[in-house]
Amino acid sequence: MATIKAVRVHTFGGPEVLSLDEVPMPQPRDDEVTLKVYAASVNPVDYKIREGTSGEDLPVTLGRDVSGVVELCGTRAHTLKKGDPLFAMLGPDRGGNAEYVVVKATEAAAKPESLSHVEAAAVPLAGITAWQGLFDHGGLEPGQRVLIHGGAGGVGHLAIQLAKATDAFVATTVSAEDFDFVHRLGADQIVDHKKQRFEDVVEEVDVVFDLVAGDTQDRSWTVLKPGGRLVSTLSEPSPEQARRHQAHGISYIAQPNAAQLADIGRLIDAGKVKPFVQATYPLEEVAKAEERLEKEHARGKIVLRIAA
Ligand SMILES: NC(=O)c1ccc[n+]([C@@H]2O[C@H](COP(=O)([O-])OP(=O)(O)OC[C@H]3O[C@@H](n4cnc5c(N)ncnc54)[C@H](OP(=O)(O)O)[C@@H]3O)[C@@H](O)[C@H]2O)c1
């Protein structure tokens, strides 16, 4: 039986538990395809799964987003053929830190032509999280105002660009060393979260997009307009505070969405959104990549080169 390399976790723990295993070549069913993975990006969810905070069954293969080309087609995958370039946010039941992975039709879109596979792999999970947070849950509309906490990270740097592409006013909180970075992405107001209290300088917004949680989330109610929305990727905003401020608190888990990924891809090819890849590592150095993301909080994204 043909085998491939995949990064798996057999016991929860630090980067040392990551194991580069030989596993069977994954086979597509129905409208699925098997993708030859050229690149896969690293997300905080990877080290959270590895550390055991999300309670997955073991062993688990890490990696939620990939860019690559179709290798095998399922019997009903009529619109795709070998060699087609795709990028995808995978469901939690598979991992893309591998040489090949099965991708469902509901997860993948054509890779943006203007991006390399390394750049494309940086987009799916972070881009879809930003899209669903801003638009599906935040209801952000042209001309409205949004405050994005953590604007220099994987989700934040795409959220700034998606909000600007919608003609929203964007305020964001970042560290001082990321000022120029988020300014170039189009942020209208930039607050150094270590030196300034954002609630003292940001005027009322329609949406707070919270990628940080804790005290940052608690202090966000006072910058919301009545009827505004505090949307968090991390923790459930207090219903009591929401009532007190006549606002809405929402937390959510991003879900794969092929149509939204295709829309993001079109914005990328139109030059309105561009992922930033701070560093790349070979698959064999996945432990270093995860450690860097967890300890240093990368600017933009960190990507694993697999066949790229
Ligand atoms: N619910 C979901 O479906 C979902 C999906 C994606 C991500 N997430 C979660 O959302 C969070 C963000 O994800 P990500 O991929 O963007 O992570 P990331 O790439 O690690 O970025 C986090 C950013 O937040 C910044 N930051 C930390 N403390 C801050 C503060 N007090 N104020 C402003 N910025 C601060 C960090 O930079 P500095 O520390 O240098 O300032 C970093 O740039 C993670 O915890 C992740 O697990 C959830």
C-alpha cells in the first residue's frame, strides 16, 4: 500500500510530541478529491490541539489549511481533474500537515492565480474566520466603523483588508513594532495596546472584532454604539454586559465555506487583499513553526513548505 508523510500527535504536550509518521495514501470518495499538498499554514488551533485544550481523539493529524493540486478525483468529482490548483480550509476530521489530504467540495476553491501556493496556504482558515466574524456575525456594512483587536496576526491582517475592501472605517490594536505593517494594510486608526487604552481614543464603533479576549474584550463594551456587536473568536462575551450596553455579544467557531473562500480569492486576484507570510519552514520543522507562532506571535502567517 502506498504511504505518505503526515504530522501526527499521539500524546498531548509540547512541540516535542509532533511525530512525522508514514500513513496510508488518503483516498477520495464521491465528490471529494485527494490534494497533493504544496503548502500548509500554521494556526493557533494547531498548538491548542497538540496541547490537548480542545479534547480531540488521538492520534490526530494537524493542519487546517492547504494549497496544492488535485491528485485523485472521487467518482462524482466531475468538475475537477488532476493538476487543478486548489486552496482549502479543512474540516476538523483531517489534517493538512501532510503530503496528501482529502478535500471536500464544500471546503475548496480555485487557488488565486496571483498567489504562490505558499501565499495561498496562508489564507483559508484565517480569511474565512475574518469573513464570518466581520460579515456573518458582525453584520459589517459599507461606511460602518469596526475595531479589530490583534490586527497584525493571521486573522487580523486579513480582517483589516476585508473590512477596508467593504469601505468600512478600521481601527485596530497592535504592538508598536506592527504599526507600519497595519498602516500599509489600510488601517485608519492604530492603537498601541501596550501603551494606550483603546477606549480612551477610539470613537464609537458598530462592530468590535475581538481576536484577543480577556481584559481587552471586557473593556470593549464602552466603545460600541447602542445596538453594536462584539464578536469574539475566543470567548463568549458576557450577556449581562451586552444587556447593560444595549449591544450584542457573539462568539463563534469558523466553518469551512467554499463560496466564501472563492469570494476571498476573487478579492485577492483583484488586488484588494494580500496575505503576508512572515516565515516558511519545511514540513520536518513543523515543531519550530508552531513554537514561533505560539511564543512570538507572528506578523501575518507562518507557512509549511511541503512540495512547494
Ligand atoms: N473561533 C475560531 O474559529 C477561530 C479561528 C481562528 C482563530 N481563532 C483564535 O483567534 C485568535 C487569533 O488568531 P490568529 O490566527 O490571528 O493568531 P495570531 O496569528 O497568533 O495573532 C494574534 C495577534 O494578537 C496580538 N495581540 C496579543 N495580545 C494583544 C492585545 N492585548 N491587543 C492587541 N493585539 C494583541 C499578537 O501580537 P502581539 O502579541 O505582538 O501584540 C498577534 O499579532 C487565536 O487565539 C486563535 O486561536 C479562533
